Amino acid sequence: MGTTVIKITGIDNSGNLTMDNNGNATVDVNDTVKWQIQPQSGVASISITPGSPNIWIPGDPQPDQGSQGNWKGVISSSSNNLSEDYTITGWPASGGKPIIHDPKISVNP
């Protein structure tokens, strides 16, 4: 059981979220995925919306308790060899419209 960290690093000149590997990741079953907003990123908070098929354990992903605006989720043991397009919504620290991004999580066979 490993941990994959996706760092949200900022907002580019086009108004898109910037993050590690564009928010995409390849993981194993039972792994934890964490989304972390980096200091000085200009992003105040995020939310994660699972796609289909849902690869997460029930109730995940969810806010990471004790962290400011970060999220985490655990990959279900029955999700091997599946991929899920999910949605990250980010709210700029300066206000304005939320930013929507649709990356993919792939689970190894």
C-alpha cells in the first residue's frame, strides 16, 4: 500500500490549474492518493468528484482531516485494471470562478 501525492502548484496564465503530471496518476489497489495544495499556489481550496467507474473505497475521496483544503482517497481492492476520469475543482485564493480540471487515475492490474 503506497501513497501517491498530486501537488497542486498553481494557476497558469490561461486560468487552468497546474499540478504534478497534470493530475494523472497510475496506482495500485489499496493505495492512497493525496491532493496537496502547495504554498503560494494561488489556490485556496479544492474538491474532488469521483467519476465512473468509481475506483475508491466507500466515502472516498474526502477532505484530508487536519490539512487546509487538501483531499485524500484510498483505491478499492476491487478496482484493479480500471481507469477513472475524475474532476478537481479549485477555488482561486483571489476569488473568482472555480476552475474545473478532469484528469485520470489508472489502477494497475
